[in-house]
Amino acid sequence: MYRKKLLFVTYCRISPNSQIGVFKRCMRLISQILNDYQIHVLNWGMLPSEDALFARIRPHLTLHQLTGPNDNENGIRELIERIRPDVIINGEGPIAGKLRLTSLIGNSLGIRQIAIENYYGPSLIAEFQVYLPYISKWLLLGLLEEARPHQTFGKVEVVPPLITHDLGPHAGKQDRICILGYDEKTLHSGLQLLERLPRSEKADIFTSAQLIDRVRGVWTPPAQKVEIYILPTDAVLYQGMSQAKFIIGKAGFQQVVEGISLGAPVICQKSGGGIEPFLVPPYLRPYVRFLNNDKDINRIMLDVTVWTTAPPDLPWKTIWTGIKNPLAFAANKLVYLIESFK
């Protein structure tokens, strides 16, 4: 039986600013459809060999990385012509760089395409389709107004964020602070904020060994109970997020919607890349704050005080009552988009 060939196009960078989210969401979706399709992955940048999910599914993927003289328009065209994919799946909306070039080449070869993107609200759906008319279908990840779990807008499927399936709003009591310190600036801001909180507050810090080693000489853990997790599994990470009164992390859109879907407001540290405040849908903005530098901590301390004394009851955590496995749910919608091509 013929299995369709899918070409996922993505990228992964660690420095100077971590940009691994697009790669990881592709791997999560791929993990659900490995048995149904021939999976090819064209990736720019490093491959995160230490990532547990990628390590598990890597033997089942055909990986492509273009470097040196092949990393150009001719090299991309030759690769796509050699693979002859049935569908190209862009890891994000291909609006710039190598992803845009690959998408344009795919379009010139008549290959149907899907894009995976963030759901910034209904107003931007039309803009996506106007700016990228050759993208036939879209899978958008985010949170809908009124906490609806899913919605279809023509050729666009909107699904919740891809959190681990066996967690949710009841994974634990919201009794701590969660710091997602995977880059130095965000870790620094999280520690600065932690030092200003009452000693009764607990905190979980998720980071890398290299970053925590850098701050050990200049930072002493405060009197609060602090747990440090070094590159934890998704299960451990989402457990911590579900127990948070609020989360501080890099200004990544999926971190925002994941945190809110698990019941926690989110403080976003702007640290190169990431989202701007205007991209947060209006109905989520009451639960999102942005930091540009240390001085901004003063500006948000009133919100932090409210969130730590009386965490808001966010309606989006109820979507996990009806969706037990978000990965399978989103992957099924992706399969529907793939198979709906005539």
C-alpha cells in the first residue's frame, strides 16, 4: 500500500536566542502519524539530539540538511524534485528566509502545501490567506474566544496547543511560581522577580545546566523553596506549569497559550524573536504581561501580587475536559487536511 510522502520544513536554533518551538511542534505532530506516511524533514540549523522525543522518532525519519554550496535555490529545488513529496508541510507560515524560498519553489513545482502557525485571532486568518495564497490549508495552534476547543474556518483548522495528553487543569494545586529560563535574559528576569516575592512563595525553575552554572556565582537561592529542573521531559515541564500561579518565560506565543490553557497567567520576557503584544488576541491580554528590561518588573508587581494571592480562574483550562490527548486531536486535524486534497 502506497504511503504518501510528506516533507516537513522547519528550523532549529539555540543561540544567540533559542528558537526551537517550530521544530518541536513538528516533531510532536509527526510522532502521531509515523505509521501512516513517509516522513521527510528538511531542517535548517542544529538538530537537538538531546531532545527525548526527537531521539525516539529519529530512526523513522528521513532527515535532510542543506549546507555549503547546496544551501541555495538550486539545492532546494533539486532536493524537492528528488523527494517528490505529495504534500509540503511548513512548520510555520513561510513569510521569510529559507522557509519562504522553499515554499515558493514547492509552489512552482505544483506541490500542495499546508502551514502550521499560531492562532492570533480571527482577524489575521484572512491576512495569512491573502499574503500566502499558494498555501492551500492551515493548521493553527492557539486558544479560541469563549474557551471553545476547536473551530473550522473554511480551509483553516484551529486546535488547542500541543501539551502532553495526560496532564491538564487538575494535575496539581496552583501553589508556586514557574520560571521557564531557557535563555539567559529570561532566567535573569525570573530570578530578579523571585527575589521580590514573599518568602512563603515556592518556585520551579526550568533551565539548562549551562545557564544555571552561569548564575550560581552571582545568585543565591532565596529563602523560598526552589526546585531546579535541568532540561526536563515534557511531562515534568507541563506538571510544573499546571501548578503555577503564574509563569515567566520568553515571549513565545505557544508558551503563552500553553500556560493560559493550564490555568496560569504568563509574563513574557522579550529576548530576541518572539511575539509582540499586539499579536496576543484581545481576550487573552488580561492574562499576559511583557518585560523589556529589569525596570519593567516594577510596572507589573501589582499584577504579580494579585496573581499570587488570588490566581484567576481561567476558562481555557476546561478544554482539556473534552480533549484528553491534544497531540492526537491536532494530528487528526492535520491528517484531515492532508487527505482532503483531491
